[in-house]
Amino acid sequence: MPELPEVETVKRGLAPAMEGARVTRLELRRGDLRFPFPDAFADRVSGRTIISLGRRAKYLLVDLDDGNTLISHLGMSGSFRIEEGVASTALGEFHHARAKDEKHDHVVFHLEGSGGPRRVVYNDPRRFGFMDMVGRADLAAHPFFRDLGPEPTGNELGAAYLAERFRDKAQPLKSALLDQKNIAGLGNIYVCEALWRSHLSPLRAAGTLVTAAGRPTAQLDLLVAAIRDVIADAIAAGGSSLRDHIQTDGSLGYFQHSFSVYDREGQACRTPGCGGTVARIVQAGRSTFYCATCQK
């Protein structure tokens, strides 16, 4: 599944093409993706102006001028592309630089904005992505969002907050970090990388980072800083683009070239002077990569 940096990269790529544009037509080329589209979905979006694009956890949010928000999840293989230009035929064929297996183009936003006509196309070979619609005022109460913790990039995430969540918890640290009720949008890749940066074992009990008085330890302070830094670095690199996930212009993210432990089983640890080797274990059905020498 795409993680937060990949979704944030998609949002930033789409924003210049979509924000302020009017949806002249929403074209649905099938009746469902992972789930059926909402009732009258195309009619409810067509004719609306896109006010802004946002992101919550791993969900892309498209705010419309009627107070509704379109929710999009990329699933396992979803991606958007932007097609700029004017119609070259009466059928609306657009000139564009690239296409990605157009038989998997399932949703097309036909847009009109200050830069002229364009299309934003959602492509999803595996169809594990989905789209939904909810009133903006009801977004926080939606089942997708009501139990989510704070964003890893927001001011709400701090050592004191995690100390409250982790106190007396015997749960392995990696599992606690992947729990979306604790932190929203944090996924497997970036948890592995943040734990390596803070020299903490994924097997360590989460509660050991909290004092008997319920205060965060210095190690928990380091972990919060590592989470923020690794997410910021991944966004700056355009995400990791593992397998199907690409940027809206078709280019790839590059953070995978900076992995310190993820997918590096058997390779030397990159901590200076460590001398250890990256190991792979399985926790709750997910691969965990870490160095047992320097991650305590």
C-alpha cells in the first residue's frame, strides 16, 4: 500500500492542475473499484469547482464548492496522471506526454481552469483503490477517520502524547507505531527507518520508553524527531515509488535509494562504527528490517 509520503507527493502534484478548476464532467468507466461508487457520484461531482486538495493519513481529499469532500485511496496500484492540452478531435481526445495502460483508466476528471482544458485520470490495474463522498463537516466522524491518531508531521504528535499512549504497554514498539489510532498514516517502510535512526529495536516493549511517572524518556524524544525527519525526507524525495506508485507526471520517487534498513537484509548496517548486519524478521505478518547490533 502507498504510505503517507507517496500520497502527499500525489496531492502536491495534483494541486496545481485541480485546485480552482471546474469539473465539467466526471467520467466513470466502470461501476466500482474496490467498492461501488457512491450513488449519483458522477452527477454530484460534475459541474462543481474544486476548492482545495488535502490529505489525511493515506487518503487524498478533494474539497468541492458545495461543501462535499471526495475521498480517494490509491489501494495497491492506483495512480493519477495529468493530461494537459486542448481537444484534438470532436470526441475529446487529448494530447499528452504519457499514458499508463489506458485499459485500466477507470475514472476521468474533465477539468476547465485558467490554464485551459485538462484531464486528470485515475488508473488502477488491481482496483484495490476506492473513492467515496462525504460532507466536509462530517469528515472527522466518517468511519475512515474517526479513530485516527494525529499526523506524524503535525504539532499534535509529540513525546508527551506518545508517552500517554505507550504507558504500561507491553506491545512491541513497531506494532504500536503502526497502530493508526496512535499515529495516522505511518506505515511499514518508514517505521523501520525511523526506528533505525533512533537506534531502537522494533521488538522492544513500547512502555519501556515511558518513565514510571508517565513522562517520555530521552529515547522517546529521539524517536519522535526521527519519525518527523524520515517522513520529511521521504516527501522531499517524492516518496519511494515501490512497484506501481509513481508521481503524477510519471516520474519516480527516490527515497528507496536512501533506505538504511528497509529491504536491505544481509547488508551492512549504515550506522558509523556499528559493524552489524541488517536482519529481516516477521511481526504480525509484516516484514521488519533492523540491526540487532545498534538497535536496542
